[in-house]
Amino acid sequence: MTDRLSLSSSLAMKISSLLGLGLLAGLVGGCSLFRPAAPALAAEASPQAVAERPADPTPALDPQPPLEFRCGERRVELRHFGELATLGVDGKVFTLRPERSASGMRMVSVDDERTGIWVKGNSARLSLAGVEQPECRRVAEKPLFRAVGNEPAWRLDIGAHGLELIADGGASRAFAAAPLIVEAAGMRSYQGTSVGGELEALVFERLCVDTMSGMTHPNSVEVRWQDHVLRGCGGDPAQLLQGEPWAVVELDGRAVADPARVTLAFAADGRLAGLAACNRYFGSYVLSGEGLRLSPLGATRMACEPRAMEDEQRFMAAAARVTGFAIAGDGGLELRAGDRVVMRARRMGER
């Protein structure tokens, strides 16, 4: 017991000492995604300089932006430092160490194993002195850019702090601050360094379909970490729908008499509006992991010539069945009900 308390105190003192001296500000963050993080290396020096430098018994720590969770009424902060972490709860700070788990990332207090947190993706379970707390949900700002991939599942967030790569349900993380951004034709590269090695994200200006959800994204993404290349999709799918309105050219396989009179306009705030051959309509749309859904559409009540009224009825019926979308090779929009295309459109002004 004495040895254990001594070890706990030693770990806490090391973290407190480094925080107090401000040494963490100069370290580059990141945990190894596929193996334990290596100690941080200083800038290259000559063999003579290395030989003359006195040994530092304090292990280098690896700071990352804190993860914030809301557990019921409590707001907690989890901050990683290499293999260790600190957990801030109700004004108290606990030093945590990793503990083996079947999934996710589990860490417990070095002073009391009954206190700890088990993180799985954006949710977590918090225990304080053996008392389980309400389910925790991560509190985070929306990233500037997000990419996801499968087999194995991973996620990359690019934000103001830098690059954050999360894999294995949250069990593996890598962080690189202040990445170098390189622009090239049809591609953008983010290059950063973490203690575990180089972390690079290549964002290509080409469409990508998620292999699990079937959702179309505006960017294909490759994440390079150590000897691994993770491939997936990135960017907001809604960007593919928004912008210049669409003119509907086909409904259920039949041509529309006047595409300029059957239109779709997807607004950034989730509103949907346009012309339905005769009347103006309005509604909303929702994009989720399950696809694209259009709300029941309201419309004005004008009467038009029979062909326009027929097209309007077909448009309303097709819109009610939409479950997803795709972008065709020619840039056209396909609205689908399952695997069936129920509506084809092109940008207004395009032939």
C-alpha cells in the first residue's frame, strides 16, 4: 500500500510540476494510434551535445486539447498527457492511468480505482468513488472539417487546435498541433507532428461515397499515420445540395415538360423551397447517417393547365418517398427512394 501511494504521489507531482513550470506549452501533442507513444524527442543535436546533456528523470508528457463531457448536471474535463491523463470534476483534479478494456478507452485514478472514466466515441461513463454518474456526452465545437472511414472505424477532425485522429471507438488517439497547410491543384494537405510520428491528411476535391452509410461527401480523404494509410470521406454532404437551385428534368423515369418550372432550392438552414410545375412549395430537409429526408411539403393552391398539374402531382409524390441522394458522373442530382432514382435534376442554367 505504501509503494502504491508513493507511486500515485510521484505521478501527480510530476504532472503538477510540469504544468506549474509551463513546460507543456512547448511540447507537440499526440498519442500513438497503433502502439504506445514514444517519448518526445528534442531537436537533433550532435553526438557530443547529447553526451554532455544531463539525463532528465522526468518523462516527457504529451499535451492535447481537453475533452469536455457533460454528465447530467456535471461538466468534466479529461486532458491527456501521453500515457497519463487528468480528470477535472467539481473543482478536483484526479491523475488517471490507462486500464485495459474490451472496447473504448478506460482510465482510472492512480489513488482510487473506483474513480475513473470510460470513453467510447462521443459518450462516456464516469464513476466517482464507486458511484456511477449519469451518462456523459461530449461537449465540443463543430470542427472546421471532418473525415470518417471504416474497417477499422476512424474519424479525423481538423479544427483551430490542429488535427485530431480518433480510432478504435476512442481507444486510440493522435493529435498534431498547428499543422502546415499545403494547397495544390485538386488537393489540400495538412501536415503535423505528434510524439508518435508524422500525421498527415490529404483532402482531394473528388466525390466519395461512404462504404457503410452510402452517403455522398464532397471530398475523398487519406490519413497517413506511421506506416498506415486510412481512406475515407470528408466534408459536409449538405454542400453538394446547397447553392444554385436545381431544375428537375425527370420524375420516376419520365421527362418533365418544363424543367424550369420544377425546381429544388436547399438552403443552409435546412429549408427547402421551389416550384412544383404549377404552385410554389416550401418545407425542410434533414441529412443524417440514415440518408436524406424531405418534410411534407406545403404549397400554394393555384390551378394550371393539365400537364403542369400532372407534373406537380408526380413531383409531390416523388418528394415524399426520398430517402437519399447521389451526385451523378455528369454532376447531376439524383434523389432516391432506396435504390430507385425517383427524381433527376441539374443546376439551373446548365444544359
